[in-house]
Amino acid sequence: MGDERGRLLAQRRRPSRLSEQPERDLAELADEARALCAEAGLELSALRGVGVSAPGPLDPESGVLLHPPNLPGWREVPIRRLLGDRLGLPVQVENDANAAALAEWRFGAGRGFQHVAYLTMSTGVGAGLVLGGKLYAGNLGMAGEVGHAPVEWDGEPCACGRRGCLEAYVGGAAWTRRLARATPAGSRVAALAGAPERARPEHVVEAAREGDAFALSELARYNDYLARGLTALVLVLAPEVVILGTIPSAAGEALCLGPVRAQVLARVWPRLARELRIVPSGLGPQLPYLAGLCVAMESERSLP
Amino acid sequence: MGDERGRLLAQRRRPSRLSEQPERDLAELADEARALCAEAGLELSALRGVGVSAPGPLDPESGVLLHPPNLPGWREVPIRRLLGDRLGLPVQVENDANAAALAEWRFGAGRGFQHVAYLTMSTGVGAGLVLGGKLYAGNLGMAGEVGHAPVEWDGEPCACGRRGCLEAYVGGAAWTRRLARATPAGSRVAALAGAPERARPEHVVEAAREGDAFALSELARYNDYLARGLTALVLVLAPEVVILGTIPSAAGEALCLGPVRAQVLARVWPRLARELRIVPSGLGPQLPYLAGLCVAMESERSLP
């Protein structure tokens, strides 16, 4: 809960213990929103709107969540209507990459710019785009799917069913699957993880900081493929800022951002390269709260 | 010369016999504009504005042509000011890919849509983008450079100095260079061209229509790489329509558009694929005139 200057007045984090009954889950969420208001000493009616940042695909026009692959039982759920009826407030729904892009643009690393791309890089990979100072969602709200742009034609299989997608190389889930089979038994990565098959990207980052050769080669591969995907994105959109979430933000300048930036800048026009910023998230743990807040603010913007 | 409904009132085509003295060339162009007005029975003062579609890079804000590689002597030329002073009219300058995209969006294959990508595919390859019913030019007007998106990492050398760019495979100039060395002496392509080293894309298209094996294999290669580039473009932007100029328009449905469309649709989300149109230019030989007209109309739009 926050104001239009990005100040958070109250916040609450809860595990997404969703049942397969969306109406019940949304009723619970509405109760939590009321409790959060009470905690902050505010009437519900003092709020101007509610923003929902949810995994896609969803239709922001109607506020309907379509069929998110990771939420069983949630198909064609009219979140805007269900939550709006319970709270008596306008509800705006956006996919999480778009919501994060809005938050970084308004309050984070994209502040003050007109053309901003934010890449969510946790389980999957997707971009939220602010172009010309406005969220750009494309046809059916499906823009920003750079995670499935081909970086190696007919390369590694991707969770989407196709091959060679950026996400198949730099998505957290794909990388974790690769590490389970590729991590050498005696390596530092395996030691940090407890066992090779439990190795995860964060173990690679930690081992790379210690100079481990396997970890460094894994990161070099990650950076190369990320640079390929970003090169295509930057050439098509000519953004002023590209903001990289999760893994690159955690790995930091020396291990990831620096090498990726150098590769991308070498592949785009010098005039554009001189102005292009490739930076980590500017909001850290506040990002999810500000993402929801910014979605609520979009709702206000779209009022007549 | 035309009106806001896209009706051309008068038009003139002239070879671009430019000297290396931009001021003199622009003075001549201004004289031609006056002559064209007289021919159409109109006073110059009856015009609302002038649109210039020029090869980039240029700065549409200031109307300055920066340093187009194919116009020797033309560096940092303030076209808007020079032409505006001579004609006493507002002048708007846009790069040719953007101008063509505006024309296709207003009057051609992109009419009625909000999100349109037009690919110019003659000597080089570039996209003009209309997103959310507005020209999108990106930072420094440099968006749409899909011609330099990598489709084969470290692949063929490109005129831009890098390797593996889309343009290095499907640009007219690059393909012509390849044909000069790859066309078999006894082939139908060589016969149509007069000699292998004179083979050009149009000879390939013609020979392919006659079923020539070498021509068909060249077109298959062309289509594959074009599909790679378009897949990345479509995933990032989720346009409603992708309009392909020159070579694909000339090669037509069976030899190019059909195979390219099939490959791209198979690589993007089914929901997006169902609505995505990949089509040839809808304006044909009228495109350059309407492009200039649409640039002039942009000037009107941007008045306060």
C-alpha cells in the first residue's frame, strides 16, 4: 500500500498458498487487504484503487487471468471483477513483467527515461516495456516475449516446446536443470549445493566469486547468451535503459553486468551505445510492492 | 502531393542526381516542388506542410540529416531549416523505413491496426514501427534496426562491420554479393542474368518461378533467415501486422511469404499466431509518394 510518490505505507508478504478455487483465494486476499488497511490505520475507502501484478498470460483490458501454467485450477479467472466486487474499488491487473517495468520506470533504475525495458529473469525470462513514457503491451498484451526469441537456432529445448529460446539458456529453471546434470561432483558448486543435482544459479554465483573454474565457465556461457538476446532487443527498440532483474542483479557488475554490457555495446550502433544503460534493478526487495502500486496507478491513468 | 485521405494530386519522380553541395540540391528540390504545384494548379501557400523521407541516420526532432553512408558530402545537413526557408512551409523529416511504415499504416496493408511493423528490404534491412497507433522511433530515432539483429552468431560478415546480422543474409546488397560468387555457371539464374557475376535477387525469383533448383535453394535459405529475424521481432513487439517490402513482395506468396509465415507462426504463441498477419506491401509503386505525404501529416500532428 503506498502513495503516488512511491512511498510504501504498509506491506505484507505471504506465501502463495493458493487452493484450486480462485473465488475463495481472492476472497481471502480481499480480507488481507482489509487487515492491511486496518494495520496502517486507514479506511478501505481511502484507497483510490487496487493493482494486481500476476503471472501471465492475462488480459489487462478485462482483468481476466487466462491460464497461467503454474496455477492449477486458475483458468479464465475474472480477477478485476471478483476483487473489485469484494473491495468496492477499481482494480487493474497486469502481468508481472509489465508491473515490474512500470515500478522501475516510475521509482527505480528507469526513472526519468522515456524508453525502458525491464527483464524479469527468475524462473522464466520476459520483458516489460515502457516506450514513449507509456506501458507498451502489444497485441493481446503479448509483447516483451524476448525470453523466447531464438538465440541458437534449433538449440537447447525450451519449456515452451520450441528450441534455442533465450530462456532455455538464461532462465533460472532451465539453468537449474542444466546444472543438475553438468555440475562436476568434486566442484565448488557441488560443495556449496550439497550435491551436484542440487546445484542452483546462486551456487554458481557464489562459487564464481571464489574463482571456481566451472562456475566461471557457466557464467561466461550465461553472459554470452544473455548478450545475444539483449542485442536483438536493443536493436529493435533502441531503449535508453535496460534493467536486468534477479540473477544478473545478484551476480553483479564484475561477474555479469560488465561482461554482458561490453558484448551488447560492441554490437549496436556507437551513437546508441554511448547513451545505452544496462543496469541492475534499482528497487531490490521493494520491487513487488511498488509493482502492484504502479499497476493501481495505471488504473487511475486510464480513467476518462 | 496529396491530401489527408491519401489521394495523390500530383507526383514526380527524379533520379537522385545529388551534387556534393546539399544547399544547392535542396534549392533545386524546392524549385521542383514549386513546379509540381504549378502543374497541379495549386499555390504553394495552399500546402499545409512538406514531408521528407530520407535515408538515415537523421534526427527527426531537429530535421537534420546526419551522415547517410550513400550521400557523399551530405553531413549534418539541416534539411528542415533549409527547405523550410525556401518554401515558407513547415517541413518534417523522417527516415525512409519510418515514413514507409506510416504510409502502410495509414493507407496500405496496416490500415486500421494499432501495432504495425514495416520492413524495408531492398539494399539494407530496417523496420519502421507504428506502436499504439503512433510512430515509435526509440532513443535517438534509432529503433527498428532489426536488420542488424544477429540471426547466426558470428556468421556472415555484414556491411555494418559485425557478423551474422539479418541484413547479411536477406539484404539485397548482401545477397547480390553472395550470388556473384555462388551462382553456378550453367544455371538458369546465370542465364537470366547474362553471367553468374551479374546475378541479382530478381533473377533468383524469376528462375525459382521456373522451378530452377539453385534458385529454389537460395530462396529457401533467404526465407529461413528472414523467419529467424521476424520471429525475434514478433516476440518482442507482438504486432498485429508485419508488412514485408521489396524482395518478399516481389517473390510473392508461394515462393516467400507463405514459407516465411509458416515458420514464424510455428515459433510464436498460438494465441498471437492466430491474429498475426504477415503480408506484402499494400501500396506498391505509390509507397514513396504516400510516405512523404504521411511524414508531412506527422508534422501537423505534432503542432501544439
